[in-house]
Amino acid sequence: MERDYDKIPGTYPLDSRTYRKGYHVNMFLMSLNKAACRDKFSKNERAYLDTFKMTEEQKLAVIERRYLDLLKLGANVYYAFKLVSFDRQPPQVMYGQMAEPRLTFNEFQQMMIEGGRPISGNRSVEEWNNG
Amino acid sequence: MAKLTAGMGTSHVPGLGAAIDNGKTHEAYWKSLFEGLEPLRNWHKANTPDVNIIVYNDHATEFSLDSYSTFTVGVGESFRPADEGWGPRQVPEMQGHPEFAWHLIESVMADEFDLAVNASMDLDHGFTVPLSVAYGQPSEWPTAVVPVCVNVIQHPLPTALRCYKLGQAIGTAIESYPDDITVGIWGTGGLSHQLGGERVGVVNPEFDQLFLDNLTKDPLANTRLSHTDFMREAGCEGVEMIMWNVMRGALGDNVEEIFRLYHIPVSATAFGAIILENK
């Protein structure tokens, strides 16, 4: 079923649709809260991922750290943080990778220092399609 | 009788905690923000209640897709800072107030709110960062705490009005607590920010400032906003601002705004803080 917030561009809330699609990938990400699980993942990422009922697409997106794809495959950004933290990277690395257009850490940081992404022109899919 | 003295709203960005923990508050990126927070910290030094009710959300730390209640109250004797993936923050444990927490639960449930009760939840940055914003780096926190966790992550979320009404019920609970203690209430999270997707980094100072204005002058205006209003205007994660409605609902009709700070950026977020004294 469509939701009124589907018209907001570039936005992936955790609702019942993403919940079901992303359950296993999010529970993998959640497991990284535990030091013992982080150890297992660092020893062999693929083998650890294979212990979760994730799709092959989701596993590859994790291994290749494709964050925007992870969101499209059902992961939620709060859960995805666990992977960025696992890599000991600042979140701006993930933000920049997801941004349209794609930004480096420094570019993303600079955009925020300059006042962030403006709301004007970024409220609806229509604005993006016409822009 | 217990007395609710004041409410605080503050963002709870993890980067703030990291800046404090790692001694970076004097660096160029943080300097003006932390200088701006000095009056807030001085106010807290002069106005330390016996217990703070802290309204926060858990970020896939203690609660997840497996179980996430709409409203959860912590009744533990103490609470540990959580491991969110990079090890727990090196901050003191938080002391609970089980007697007051249970009174609050009994009173609020009699007011038709169905609460989850939790004795052992670890508290993530959503809870510990506001403590650091207010109190810096003490060897122990100066007040007991009652955690009130609100689901603002996994839709369906409680409405902005429901959050305000929960605050009103908490206000009633405080008034009926027999001991002569002073109580503060904090709403945390926000202000405008979006952390995921191609629109990441969106902020909206006009929306944020109006929300802050309304907190003092017209709090019901902030209860008429839908989740989609928040998500569209203040970013997907800006919907956390509904937790400030809990804080505001607990306070009386007349409040005096005695502090406000608004600052962009903290990480990908518009930072906001406000102190409202109950009149």
C-alpha cells in the first residue's frame, strides 16, 4: 500500500514494508552491537553473513559497503550505523556515499558547514523530477 | 509533594558525546556550539532537581525489529551506557528511581496509557548525550533518572498529539507523588535532520525555529503536525521532535523560555536546545 510519505524524495523510513524486506539484514546489523559478533564478522565476513537468512544481494551490499543499496534492500540507517562503526569510520562517510550527488567525507562536511541541504526543492519527488 | 520545575529540549547527536569524551570541544568545529551551551550548563548547576525524567529513543541498541514498544519506562536501580557497536561510552552509570518510576507507571496507566516496563535496558547515545550536554563530565551524575523510551524509528509511531498527552499524564503523575522531590523533564532528539537516502543532510531552520517558538507560545500547534509533515519538512529522522512534545505536555500552560540555542551543523543535524521554566 502506498503511503503519503512515499512522495518525499530520497527517503527510506522503517515501516512494515521495509521491516519485512529488511528483517534479516537489520538483525545482522543489530548483532554488531555485541563484541563477540564483531569478532566473528571480522574473521570472515562472508561466513558470518551466511549464518543469517539474508538474500545474496543483501550480503554483497554489506561486503561491498554499498550503503544506499542496503537501504533500498530494506536496511534502516540506524542499523546501518553499526557497520560504519565496525569499520571505525565517521558516519559522514556513509552519508556522503548515499547523497545525491555522491559526496566525499570532506564534501559532505562542507555542505553541512555551509548550512546543510536546503529544504527548498527537496520536499517532493515531483520537484526532483522537474529539477 | 513532588514539583516539576522545568523542561529541557536538546538534540542527542552521538558526535556531541564523542566531542566531549575525546576533549574536542575547543576545536574549531565545536567551539562556538559549546560556548553557546555555557549558559545552559550554568542554569543546570543552579537548578539541579532530585530526578530527571528523560524522554529519549533507542537507536537499535536495546530494542530492535524483534521487540520495540511504543512507550517504555525504565524501573531499574541503575542503567549502564550501551555498546552501540563501538563499545560503551565511558560515562558513569545512571542511577534510577524505581519508587518514583513505579508511581509514574501506575498513575499514567490509570490515565489510559499502556506502558511497557523494563528493568535492565542499557541506555544509548539518545539518553547519555543529553546528560553530557547538561552536566559535562562528572564522576557521577548529579540526579537520579527515569528513562522514558519512545518509538520514533519503526512506523507506526505514536502521533505528535499522543506524545503531548503522554506528557500531560506524566505531569499529573508528578503532582500526585507524595514525597517532596523536585523533578525535571527532558525531551531529546532532533531538530531537523535526515541521515539516510539521497536526500541526506537536509535541514530546515525555518521549521525548527517555528517549532521552538510554538513550544513556548502555542504548544498545541506542534501537536497538529503529522509524521509526514515532520519527515518532509524536518527530514526522515526529524520526526524525533515529537519527543519534545512529551516534555512540553508535562509542563503547565504558562512557561518561560529562559534559554535557546540553535546551531547548524552537528554532524548531519540542526542542533537545538531550549529550557522552559514552569510558571
